[in-house]
Amino acid sequence: MPLLAGPDALQELPRALAEAQFEGRLWLVADERAMQLHGTRLRHVLSDVSLLCISGQEADKTLEQVSRVWDWLVEQGAQRRDAVIAFGGGVVCDLVGFVAATYLRGVALVNVPTTLLAQVDASVGGKTGVNHARGKNLIGAFYQPLCVVADTQLLATLPAREFAAGMAEVAKMAMILDSELFERLEELAPTLEASHADDLAPLVARSIELKAAVVERDERESGERMLLNYGHTVGHALEAVSGYGTLLHGEAVAIGMRAAAQIACDVGILNQADAARQAALLRDLRLPQAAQAAREQIIDRLAVDKKRAGSRQRWILAERVGAATIRNDVPADVVQRAVRAITSA
């Protein structure tokens, strides 16, 4: 699977498709806002492509919108030899990926993510799907893309808060898998901005490489891939308790990383110096380290977390900068102390 990352990655898409010996038609499903911002550049690269614009809002990540895309593909005569291109953020990548997995029992998928979070997370790994009235991402499939194009020039239009939230996932990857990436982030973080396409290129490329390698070894999240949930145990609980949308996903993950670091220190597998380095990096990336949330509600939410191992909570904990492990023996009082540390209510 070609992974193209850099300030001119979009220009390389036709070559990547040719090298993959793709000869079908291209069907572009794009976020409305992304097309307003970047449509001219995309059309310059892909002149012969059919377009459907959809909403990139979380509230529209539904089977109804999937049906709309299915209907369009059927009406236009899309065939199994063709490819669907997802152009937008994480919602679009998730939804269009599910469309590709299910239309004609599977057509090729090309992900062109336009947000930092989507570039380093949603577009890579093969998790596709939509929400259900009873929960997020309950309907979906594992489906790997033919190609991922992470063009860092596309990030220049991101609001500062959304950019910072995306950087939380890069910091997460560095903390659990790559000490050299972590050190590079420490150097760049104080002045890094969404418009710094050249500085971002190697950070995005390395994050994608790290995740892709883990996914290749453990696609279905039965072992090593669970490490990628670092910061997400408390993070998901915070999102649910705060109300989805109050905290951006990356903000919740950053707070969850702080909680995980405190737990790791308390159980004796992470030293305080490395925990302090993580905290300093997240501050330099302009990410929150605490939230207004009810502690007891977070504790209750953790009790029904889908990542539990039987009756025990499964925790992803850093052992040092660049390495992590999975533990299911964390005492309840240690978890409660960590939750108190990251809440102000």
C-alpha cells in the first residue's frame, strides 16, 4: 500500500495509482468544506473524476449518508474495477471507507485526508464505519486502502485548536513507539504551526509508518495494536461524559495521556522524569491537561469501557519515552487518583 506524505504528496497520486496498476474510473466523495478550500488544487491533479460532496460532520456519519453514496455510485454505474476517493477529515475517511468495503462487495479505496488527525489516524489502519443511535462506530468493517495521500500543505487552513488536537495523536505515537520522534517533537513543538508544511512532513510520515507497521502485524487489534489506544481509555470516557464535541478527540486523548502517565508512575513502571517530558510536550503543543468533568461519571464510564479484559480494565501504559505495555492489574485507587488529577469538578 503506497503511503505518500509531504508538502507535495497530492501531486504524486496519479503516479501512485499507475504503479499500483490501477486502470478503473475514479469516484471522488469529498467533504463540502474541504472542496471549498482545496478543490481547485485537487481538480488540477485529478481532472477526470466524478464528484459527490457530503457533510463531514460527526452527526452525519450515518447509514443514511452511506446510502446516499451507494445510490450515487449505482446511478453513475461505478464498477468493481473502479476506486472511491475519500477527500476530507476523519468522518469522511471512515464513512467512505465503509462505502468502499461494501459497494459491490469491495472496490478500491484511496484516502486523501485533509486534517492532521485524519492523516495520522483515521486514514491509516483499515477501520471504517458509521455511528448508530446507540453508540459511535458500531457499524463498520476492516478495509485497507489502496493508497493514502497525506499532503501537509492541506493542513495550512486548519484552525489552531484542531491542529493542536491532531498533534496529540503524533505525540501519542512518539510516546509509545519512537523516542527519536519524541525528541524531534520536543524541538519543534514550541513554534510549530499548521502552515509549517515542510516541518510537518517528516512528523506525519513517521506517524503513518509507525501505525501502518503495527496494523500490518495486528490488523484486528488482538495484541500489539491495542498499544495505539494509549490515552484513549480515559480520553473516551471524558468525551462521553463531557458530551461529544465539547472536547476535541485529540484534546481528550492528551488529557488521557496525562492520566495514563500518572498511573504508570504510581504502579512503578514509568519514572517521573519521562512523565514530566510528556507533560511538557503536550503543554508546548497547546493541549489541555485537565477538563471540567464529573469524576464519578468518568469512573462509571470506565467500568463499561469496551477495551476491558473480562472483569478487569485494560490499560495502555508507557514504560519510558518510546515504549509501552498493556496492563490489567491497576488498582482501583490508583485509577481514582489519576482521574482526580485530570478533573476540576
